[in-house]
Amino acid sequence: MAEAAIRASGLGKRFGETLAVRSVSFEVARGSICGLLGGNGAGKTTTIAMLLGLLIPTTGKAVLLGADMQRDRYRVLPRLNFSSPYVDLPQRLTVRENLTVYAQLYGVRARRVRIAALADELALEAFIDRPYRSLSAGQKTRVALAKALLNEPELLLLDEPTASMDPDTADRLRRYLAAYAHRSGASILLASHNMQEVERICDDAVILRQGEVVAQAAPAELIRRYGGRDLEQVFLDIARGQERLAG
Amino acid sequence: MNDSLLRIGALMLRYYYLIRGSWPRLLEQAYWPTVQMIIWGFITKFMAGQSGWVAQAAGVFIAAVLLWDTVFRSQLGVFLAFIEEVYARNLGQLFVSPLRPWEMIAGMIGISFFRTLFGVGVAALLAVPLFGYSILGLGLPLVALFGNLLVFGWAMGLLVAAMLLRYGLGAESIGWASIFALAPLSGIYYPIATLPDWLQPVAFALPTAHVFEGMRQIMFEQQLPVGHLLAAAALNVGYLALGAGVFLWVFRIARERGLLLQQGE
């Protein structure tokens, strides 16, 4: 059986007196898209930061693509990528310059070809030679996604990738991500507040509440298990501590 | 190793793009070194008629200001390369890429090298037509003086970059000003013997004091300052190891405290 793309075992993080993440354990299967759900402060961003090794956990262990992220993260970092609204790109560089720098950091061969392909797929051509700072929030999100796809990652961690997009662009992006995962066999962990998005493209969903996993299953299975109208209803019930198992 | 060089090159490319897109930034590299050189050039001209000491070695103040600017620009080069990433909230992106912390250090040092060479180089070239003084007159030892000052600037730059990483942009003003705290002890414009006896050993714990003493030995005594150059080099090994070690240690703290995702304005 193939090693999971992500295996989080008892990940916890304490900042002084504040317990940010109590204990998070879950797995993401290779080739699957997994939604990471939770209200504000549930621990999604902290969990992603621990998975990537940007943040050292107080307890537990994260294994990505078979590598322990505390001891061996540099072995797998070229095969991962990430995008988040909590980080940015150099504002004064153009989109093309930013992508060129990151393509070189990731050791991408044929950088111009790869950037041209992404510009075409994510419709960046109209502003690729403009400074990053002059872009709208939605355009910046697309550029951040292009950066995250430069190295054709086997594992992509996306924190709220469609948060600042209009419905049309967000829809195109979801289709693109689903097609990318299908075409490349990549795994995606997608932190999102958009339940329709998760229902539509995720094979699996992990729901966090107060720094703990309270449920993990396919979206349809979660709806069946908790007897909600849709995933949003299930999420609201769980977030408010009002969930009860159906039947 | 090739991958490491590629990543270090990527950081330098990022800085080149930044400079290329902004001529005021390019101008700024040479502006202050040139202004300082002009001020000290006129002081030298005035003092040469008043002081036998200055008259003995024309250009001593110009050489001193150019060499002091080397250490200042070198420190600033590392500090500014790092602060650009903090302003851009780019540290989180950089450190989920395969970039190692030591490669970041090497990239900042590379950026600093070219910034310093350009800034001080322009001022040094202008000193020739303006005051008839060429710092190349110091001969081959100039390479050792320049190299020692560069390395010390890098070490200090890494220490202030570490402080910025640990305490955020609140520590920015310290980054700009910190190197000046060492100026009185460095003996830039006067011999270390001018300092009180008890302060002289403290001054000689700095590579800069040896470099400026060495510079005067060349200019006034026409002697190769082997002892001072070796002492500066030995001290620099320690200071650079300290700067890099503190930066890597603070990087570890930043990963423990989640600072890599919290940096920015």
C-alpha cells in the first residue's frame, strides 16, 4: 500500500499559555483532494504551517511524501508547494520576475516554457509584466497559485485559495485544480471556508474544532453521517458543537 | 552543490530585478559614499595646510571614509536584503521552497558584495578627478583591508538580520544605526592610541581597529601591516561564525514561534 501523501500524528502547538492546536491526526491519501475545514481559530493555518515545517510542533509528527518534516524536510520540499493569504510575493517585482525567481529556487528546468504554460492556463498574460503590487486581490491569488504550481508539485497545500476571487474566477480555478490533480496524480490539501467548493472537488474532508479533528470522511459520507442538508449544515452544526450522528 | 548555487543565484536575481526596476535605488547605492568622500576630501584639503600629520599622508581621510563606508555598506547590504523579504511578507514563501537558511545567508552576502563594490567603487573613482587621490595607491594590501571590512560588515549584518527576524520591524532602526556604535572604537580618523588606555584592548577586539591602524601604517610608514591584517582576519573568522550562528539559532526560534508567517508591516 502506498505511503499516504500526508500523515499527521498527534500534531499539537502551544504558544506560551495559548494552546493553538491540541492534537491533530489525519491522513491524506496519494492522489486525493482533501478539504481542511474549521472556523476561525480552529487551527487550520497553524496545522498547515506545522505540516510544512515552517512551524515546529510542540507535540506529534508530520510525515509528507514519506519524509519526517522535522528531520528530513529538505528532501521533499522540491516536490511540494504552498499558497496562503498569510504570505505574499515581492511587491515591486513583476509577475514574470517573481515566477522566474521562484522557478529557479525550485530548480525548474525550462523555466520560460513552464512560466509561459502557467500564464496561459491561469490567464496571467494580460498582467505578467506588471508589478505584483499593481494587481487586484484576485489576480494576486492567481499569481500565488501559479507560483505554487511552478514545480508541478506532487503535494499542494492551499490555504483559502479562492477566498478573494469572484465566483467565475473561483469556479475556473476549482476546475483547474481538480483537473491538475487528476492529470498529474498530485495530492491536494485545501483549507477552505467554502463548503460548496469542498463538496465539489474534495474526495475527503477533515473538520477541525478548537485544535482537534472532530470528523474525517468523504463530504457525502459526512452529510449522511450527521444528517445535514449539505456540508455547510454539517459544518455549522459541528462548529457550534450541535452535531449529532444520524440514525 | 549545483542546486545550492542555483538557489543562491535566485536570491541575487531577485535583488537584481529590484534594483533594475528602480533607478533611485541604484543611485542611492553610490550617493552617500560619494557625499561622504566629498566632505572628507574638502576637510583633507583644509587640514593639509593646518596639520603636519595630515600633510604627511595626503588622502588619509578620504581613504578612511571610503574604507569605513565599505564596512557600513557591507552591513547594510545584508540587512537590506533581509528587510526586503520582511516588508514583502515573503519569508514564509521562501522557506517552504527548498532554500536552506545557510543559502539565504550566502545569498544576502552575495548581494551585499555587489552593492558595496558598486557604492564604494563609484565614490573611489570620483575621488580621483575631484581630489587627485586614488585609493588604489594603497597597493595590494588594499585587497586585504577591503576584504576584512566586507567580512566584518557581513557578520554585523547577520546579527541585525537575526534581531529583525526575532523582534520584527520594531528592531529596524537598530539595524540602521548599530554599526555606528562601533565607529568611535574603530579609529577611523585617529589612531587607537588616542583612546583611553583601558578602552584600547576593547577597540583591538574589533577587526575594524586593526584595519584602520593598518591603513595608517601603510600610508605613514610605508610598511605592510602584516600583524594587523592577520589579527583582523582571525577576529573576522570568529565574528562571521558568530553572526551566522546567531542567525541560524534565531531562525530555529522563528520556526518554534511561528515568526516566519507573522513578519511584515
